[in-house]
Amino acid sequence: MPPENPQTRASARRARKLTRRTRKLIAVLAGTVVAAGALAAVPALARAQSTPGIFSDNLSPAVAVDPDRSAVELGVAFSPQHNGDVTALQYYQSPARSGVTSATLWSSDGGVLARVNVGPNGTAGWHTLPLDDHIRLRAGEQYVVSYHASRGAYSVTENDLTSSRKQNGFVLRANAGVYQYGQSAFPRHTYKGSNYLVDVVFHKSGGGRAPSRRHPLTRRRAPSRPPQTRYRVLTRPPSPQPGRHRSPRPSRLRSRPPRRLRSRHPRPSRPRLRARRQTREARQARAGP
């Protein structure tokens, strides 16, 4: 067997070292690719959870385009179970051009809490409309979120909200889906428990439930003890102190003499008095001294 060449042995060692380095480099690159994929998946998950609301983000309608072509306001009535803020409004755009013009958040009595104007958009699916100012909602109060389809052709799922339910921190009454034909107005009517796929982006606060309806965000503290009324007991009348009381001064008003009252009987005239005097003198003369 011929002797081995030293150069050949050194070349083999170099080849083995390059093979080890190549394997390590491949392993590092593979780990980097896996980590990058995991980091790319995290934002997608956060994006899916960044819109907490009444319904799931992947909810789709049973009827994509309703044949109704009348202008109508479509919405859902809901009550949050916790205090929180609404940061955006959501609605499901049908594949047809329904002419969505606005989305509105209403109070229970029909007051407008927030409204967002919507431009032309033909992309089907869920659309999120951020609010410039967040709207605070109270637990247990009822609200309505809706959008206006000026050309109808909306998406709907009938017989979906026929009974009351609790889901995702909200309470939905029976027939929670509401509508109103005509211009944008507070929706009041219902039809076969229809779900018109309208939602809100809601972030609850840490305050929990509201304490009461009369004072939803404040708590009244009862007084520690009832207020006491103090009375002053006098055992004897206070004695007058000299120098503090002045003697009453006489009145400066002038006294007037009493008015002379006139008699009710008429006074006799002068001829009668003269005749009486003459008669009296005649009687005295006849009588004599």
C-alpha cells in the first residue's frame, strides 16, 4: 500500500471544516426564517384581536345582496355589560353598490352620539370607520349603531337575532336588528330577527359595571353620623346690664285735639228758640212773684 500524501490529508481536513461551517450556516439561516415567520404572524393576530365588538370579524351574511333597492337605515340595538369607549364604527359592505353614505351611533332616545360620513367604496366585506373622539358608553344602557344605504342592496341574515343573548360582553335583546326607510334617521322597526351586520370597536375600561342609573359614574358616600342640632338651654332670664340699654325717648309727634263729633239729631232753628223763650216768660208772668 503506497504511503499517504500529506497534502491530500490537509485537503480532506479543510473540506470537513467547510462542511461543518456550511451546516451551521444553513441551520442559522433556517432559524432566522422561522423566527421571521413567527414575527410576521404576530401582527396578523394582533390585527384580528384589535377590533373587539359585538360580532366576530369573520362573520359573513347569508344574503350578500338583498333585492330591496329603497333607501334605508340599518343597525343593531345593544347594551354593553361594562363601561368602555367606542373608537370606531363597522359595517358590512355588500358586493353591490349600495350607496353607503354615513354610519351613526345613537343613544336609546334617538340622540346622535357620533356620525361618520362614508365615501364611495365598492369593496365587499367589513369596513372600519375610526372616530375622531372616543364615545364613552355606560354599562346597562342601550345604544344603536347603524349605517345608511341610499340604494338598498344591503347584506342581511334573517332569523339570526330572534331571541335575546349575551355575547362578547354585550346584551342583545330579541329582534335586535332594526331599520328605518327613508333618509338617515333613528331605526326603530324590526323584521324577522334580521342581522344587518353592523358593529362597533369597543374597549372596556377597568371600572366594571356602573353603580346605578341615576349616578352611573359617581358613588355617593353615606355620612358617618347624622347631623346633630344643638339647643341652648336658659335656666333664668338674663339680667339687664347697666349702660347697654337706653331709656325710651318721648315721641316727637304732636298730639292733635280730638275731633268734635256732630249730633245725629237736627238742631232747632232760631225762630223756634225765640218762641220757646217767650212762652216760658209768659208762664212765669202769669204765675206771679
